[in-house]
Amino acid sequence: MKRIVVTGGAGFIGSNFVRYTLNTYPEVHVVNVDKLTYAGNLDNLKDLDASRHTFVQADIADAEAMAKAMEGCDAVVNFAADSHVDRSIMEASDFIATNVRGVHNILEAAKAQGTKRVLLVSTDEVYGSIAEGSFRETDPVGPRNPYSASKAGGELLGLSYFHTFGIPVIITRGSNTYGPYQYPEKVLPLFVTNAIDNEPLPLYGDGKNVRDWLFVEDHCRGVDHALRHGTPGEIYNIAGENERENIALTTKILECVGKDDSLIRPVKDRPGHDRRYSIDSTKLKALGWEPQMDWETGVALTVKWYQENEWWWRKIKTGEFLEYYKRQYADRGSA
Ligand code: NAD
Ligand code: DAU
């Protein structure tokens, strides 16, 4: 693979993936297609080697622009998405446009151009909540919020293009990802940056919902591994194997920042809040991938990154972010 199109490469995981790819494969040129929504940020790409990285500002929901960007590529890896569950609960139409219609455009361009690999980055959320045990790739999907439903829609279209047209589609389903460059609407960077500023940490419900935490570089290696070693038509779970209740994550963050529990503010729960996510990645492990970061070290590293990179997040936590924050949290009160 010499020319890889990465969509959503100015976002959190996408930018880490572009960096990982350029550092790992000296022969690869990345074409990075990103609309630059509120979550896209060219600051995430500042340190990249410009001679092997072309940035194209375009919308994956624009069929013509997407087909043009994919001309001559060997593979496309789709990270572009509207990705925040709470925003999908407020208003879901952008989620459908990008996560379903946008994926359709990528599949159509791949079909017209004979692209050798189409990797659709998806999420463990498509399975829904599980009380005990862990989901395998053979389990049915059961998404329970508009975000995860739109991701499942994109996946199903992808699989249909594999079965109907033989398009070499591979799907990955990753767990909750954390690390540098994550937009501070997601729980971990939100709580870290609020704690630094002595602002309350709005913990939903009883704080006992469980998420599986996957360090961003482990996620990027997993996507890359599936791209290079996976079989078309197959789905691969990418688990962090670090399941924690939200309250445990919250107290760990406070410990790392050096603040006490009085900053925790229990607030009204997220509607339809999935109780527990858990996936089994035996299938990807059999191909030679495994997560490397242990949770304590990963959280400490991430907190340190936010402490040392205020230049990155302080300008984000203004304007659009503050408007969103007010809408999202103003009426939540205490649980
Ligand atoms: P993010 O919100 O940080 O970044 C999304 C990027 O996509 C942004 O740069 C944005 O500008 C771009 N984008 C949005 N709509 C677009 C469009 N129509 N056309 C082109 N670009 C567009 O998201 P993330 O957390 O980095 O997630 C990346 C992918 O990984 C998503 O597909 C998400 O569903 C999946 N995922 C995320 C997690 C997680 O915990 N963050 C876990 C599993 C899977
Ligand atoms: O599981 C993978 C998914 O993880 C990805 O597909 C999504 O793109 C990503 O956003 C993430 O979804 P979650 O909804 O799990 O992430 P979020 O950071 O929004 O919330 C994590 C947990 O923390 C969840 O149980 C809700 C809770 N939470 C979240 C926020 C923003 C709070 O208690 N308070 C908050 O303010």
C-alpha cells in the first residue's frame, strides 16, 4: 500500500492514525480528507511530514469530492464521523448524513475505482449494552442511541457492498478510546480539563456505567493490523481490556490532577444510557495484535499531556464548545 486515503484524519483517532502510519511506513503517502467540523482541528496535524501528507478539506457526504479524493488510492480508512452520543441525542441529522450517507459515497467510489481495501472504523456501541460476558463479532447488533444506530447503518451498508459487489470491506469495532488530542466533550478530556480549572465534573446517574478503555495508539495499531492482515467481509473487535466504572475513572483522573472528590457533581443521567460495554477481541489477537498500554499508565500519560498542552485545549473550550456545554449541562442539576 503506497497511497492511503484517511477520512476524518483531523479528528482525535484519525490524526493519531495518520501520525502512526507516517511514522511506521516510510513508503506511504496519506491523503487526509476532513470536513473540519467542530471536532476537526488542524492543530492535531502540525508535526506531520508534509511531503507525505496531503490535506483535503471535503465532506464525505459530497459524492463528487469523495470520488476525486480517492482517485488512485490503494486503500481508504474511514474515521470521519459525528462521534458524540450526547450530541446525537440533541439532533441526529448530521449523524445520518456523515455516518450513513458519507459511508455510502466511500463505498460507491471504491466500487467505481476498484479500491483494494475499504476499512470502516466502527464502535463497540453497535452491540448495545451487555450485563455479563463480552460480545463477539458473531453477535447481532443492537444499537440504542442515534449515534450507534447510524454507525451500525454504515457498517451494514459496507457489508452489503461486500456481499453484493465484492467490495473488499473490513470493519473494526473499537472500545472507548482515550489519549492525546481528544476533543474535550468526551468524558476523559472533559473531566481532566475541568479538574485542572477547579470546575465540577458532571458524572451521569449513579456513576456505575462501565466502559472498556482503549489507548489511542493501541486502537490505531488495531485498525492498521485489520487493514493489512484482515479478511474482506470480516469484522474485528478492538478491546482495551480495561473495564472500569465511570466513578473509578473519575477518581483516577482527580488523583492524577491532584484534586479531591469534592469536584464530582452527580447529574441527571443520559437518556438510554448503555450500562456496560464489553467486547472480546480474540479474533484480531489471532492475527497478531494485542493492546499494549496498561490503564493506570495510559490515564496518567493522558492527564500529563493535557496538563502540558493547554495551548491545544484552552482555545477549543470557548465559542461553540461553551454554547454546547451550556445546552448539554445547564438543566441537568443534581441527580
Ligand atoms: P472525532 O469526533 O474526534 O473526529 C471526527 C473527525 O471527522 C473530525 O476531524 C471531523 O472534522 C471529521 N468529520 C466529521 N464529519 C465529516 C464529514 N462529513 N466529512 C469529512 N470529515 C468529517 O472522532 P473520533 O473520536 O476520533 O472517532 C473517529 C472514528 O472512530 C469515528 O468513526 C468513531 O465512530 C470511531 N470510534 C471512536 C471511539 C472513541 O472512543 N472516540 C471508539 C470507537 C470507534
Ligand atoms: O464505546 C465507543 C464509543 O465511546 C465511541 O464509539 C464514541 O464515539 C465515543 O464518544 C464513546 O462513547 P461514550 O458515550 O461511551 O463516551 P463518552 O465520553 O461520552 O462517555 C463515557 C461515559 O461517561 C459514559 O458512560 C457517559 C459518561 N459521562 C459522559 C460525559 C460526557 C459522564 O458521566 N459525564 C459526562 O459529562
